[in-house]
Amino acid sequence: MPSPLYDIPIQTAAGESTTLAGLSDKVVLVVNVASRCGLTPQYADLQQLQTEYADRGFTVVGFPSNQFNGQEPGTDEEIQAFCSATFGVDFPVFAKIEVNGEGRHPLYELLTTVEDESGDAGDVAWNFEKFLIAPGGEVVSRLRPKTKPTDPAFVAKIEQYLPA
């Protein structure tokens, strides 16, 4: 049975409606991103993972959010330009959304039910919180913001779900 995660409507940065259904056979790393955060250099790490593993069935997907001290104030077009020019990002960065609170996007309603390595679920703590989704849609890991996506233990988890 396909995961309901793949049926949730999302908006591209260009304003088109889509879903993650086209990624159902991939290992997907969902990250809430921001351009003016102390953790923004993690874009480089995310792109490194994208470059290294894309041909093996992996992708990063970014969801900008301006909910943490206004650190993502730009328009979707400005965010795209920043990601491309500053970090060479070639993974999908979708339209800006809310990841917490009453306006929380349905994707994050589902993701925030997943526990992190300490057993804590609930609200996204800050920009650059990461959710690893195995092929088929099971959310298999939640990594809090300060842990880099290139952390060796996390990379090993990514590799665990990639085809040989």
C-alpha cells in the first residue's frame, strides 16, 4: 500500500501543484530550509549528498519556511536564485510553507509524528531539520537541525536504504 505521504499536494516554487509521488521509488531527504540562518551552510552538505547519491536513487527536497526568526523572508523566486547562485543547488526546492503551528503544511503534519533519535516527536525545532524517507514512503529517521546531513552515522543510514 503506497504511503499517504505521496498523495499530499505541494506547490513547486513556480506555483504549480504536485506531489512527491514521482519520488516513491527513491530515498528522499526532506529538509525545511532558510537562506539567512546560521545553519544555511548546510545547503552545501545537502548538495554534496545530492551529487554523490542521486544516481543511486536518492534526492534531497527542500521546503523553505520563514517561521524561525524570519530567516527566510524572500519570495520563492528569490529563494531559488539564492540556492542556485550561492550553493549550486540542483535538488528540488519547493514553495515556502509553514512547518509548525495552525498553518502547518499537511506534509509536516505527517512528518512531525516521527520521533528523533532521542524519542521526541512534535514540532520542528528550527531550520534544517531533516526527515529521511525510505523507498515506499516510510519515514525512517529524523535528524535535528544542528546535526549536519553529512554526519557519518546519518550517511550510513542513507546508504542502508539505497540499492546496492
